[in-house]
Amino acid sequence: MSKKGKHSKEENSRVKIKNKIGIIVVSLCVIAVIVIIIYHHSIRNKENMNKLTEELVEESIETSSAEEIIIEETVDTDIETLINGMMEENHLSDNNFFFFYYNVEQKKYYFYNENTYFTAASTIKLPVAMLYYDKIKEGEYNLSDTLLYDSDDYEVGDGNTALDYSVGDKIPLSYLLEETIVNSDNTALNILIHHIGYQQCKEELTKYSKQELVQEFYSSNIANASYYYDVIQYLYQHSEEYSQLIEYMKISSYGEYLKANLPQYEVAHKYGSYDGYVHDYGIIYGENTYLIGVFTKGIVNANELIANIGEQVVNCVEKESADEKNEVVSSDSLNV
């Protein structure tokens, strides 16, 4: 009996030890599971935090980039001062001077007397040519198409149309567009306009401007600086579509008007001169890109005035840009 009791006690001890070991093993397993769960949870949290951080950084970069791109359009007070000085020096006023200026990169502008209408002269040739290039793109015409030279189309002036062709001939559209812009050929322009119809042509020319034009615009050759600013801005914004036209503008006038004092720059422009009205407007490609228009009425040596204005406007801005660069370089040198 005593051995049996002793054996029972030993068995009970072993059972208790086994139970304790079992409890410990279970506890360790539970702890391991909990640790694993906590670990994976922390990993997911870390991944989520990293993802959130990346998204915030990307958003910050995008916002920063957007802020860098957005530049508010402002009046260029330096150009305003320059033009006011030149007006005083040359006795210019609302009656005989109209002007626009826009710096594409800096988004600075200055307009003077831009809403007053004047006789447009040959400046109208640019939007007419643009209209034909639009029609070519739309498939309505090809450059190889020919247009009839009617007797009413002839007009005295520069160009070769009346020399190269006779009334009744059919002239290639490519030739007419080149003569209209490069040599400012009046006869070539008349053929282009008459082929569309004068009234319809003038109505279609309004597509390049958002402003409401006076009724007289549709019946006679008048415009204002604001209209021509819209035209040249549209041309610049769609440069690829008008690449050939812009090349013609670059070689026209043989170094006169806006080109005269800026031989180191490319200038794509369209000038006009008729009955005391002398104008020029276009794109000057320099350190910055400038859209400039100078329109005059009854000014002696207007061609020279236009050349001087173009030169001084560019020099004013380029000098300012150079000064700003020098300031940055000097500042960096001091920091070093």
C-alpha cells in the first residue's frame, strides 16, 4: 500500500510538471503569435507611413512646381517709363502713336493707346496669310492650288506678282503667300482676299482676337494695337502651325523697321506704310521673347522711330536681366 501511494505521488508530480511545461509552451506560443502580429502590424504601419510620406512629398513637389510655373502678368514699369520718355522726346500723343509690348517669359506687358483705331495699311497681310495657312491645315486648300489673277486685283506697290504674271493667269497659292509677306505685295494680297470674298474674309479675321471690333472693321482696312497684339500672340502660341509663315516674316523688309537696329536678333514681323500711317509689329527672339507693335500716324522719320523703340525696349529688358544675373553671381560669391 505504501509503494502504491508513493507511486501515485510521483505520477502526480510528473503530471503537474507536464502541465506546467504545457502551460509554459502554450504561453510561449501565444507570446510568439502576439509578437508576430505586432511585428507585421508595425511593418504595415511603417509601409503606410512611408507611402503617406511619399504622397505628401510628391504633392508638395507638384504644388511647388505649379507655384514656380505660375507667374502673374504685371505691367512693366521700366518699359512704361521708357516709352513715356520717347513719347515726350518725339512729340508723340494719343493722336499719332499706338503701342503694345509683352515679354513672354516674364509675363510683363505695357500697352499705350491700344484701343484707338487707325488705318492698318499692310499690317492686315499677316492675319490674311494666317487664315490661308489655317485653311491649308483644314484641307480646304493645298499650297499647290492656283488662284485666278483678276484685273481688279492689280495694285501699285512692292512685290513681283504683276511682273511675273499677267491678268488671267492662275498663280500658285504658295507664291502668293510668300509675296504677300516677304515683299508685302499688294496685288498678291488682293488676289487672296478676293478669292474668299472681302466681307467673309474680314469676318473670318476676327477669329484671332477676343475683342469686340467696331462695325467699320468689316468694311474698311482699320484696326487697333489691341487687335494686332491678339494676332501676334496667337501666331506665337501656334508657332509650329505657322512655321513657314514665320520664316517669311524673318526675311521680310531687308533689315528695316523693327529689324533695323537689332541685326543680332531674329525678328519675325509685318510692317505697313500708307498715306502717313507707318507701322510694324512682330516677334523679337532674344534673351527673352518679345511681342512688340509700334503704330504711327503722320510722324516724320517713323521708320527710324520704330527701329529705335524696338532697340531700346530690348536693351532695357536685356540689361535688367544681365544686372539680375550679376547680382545672383555676386551673392553666391559672398556666400562662398
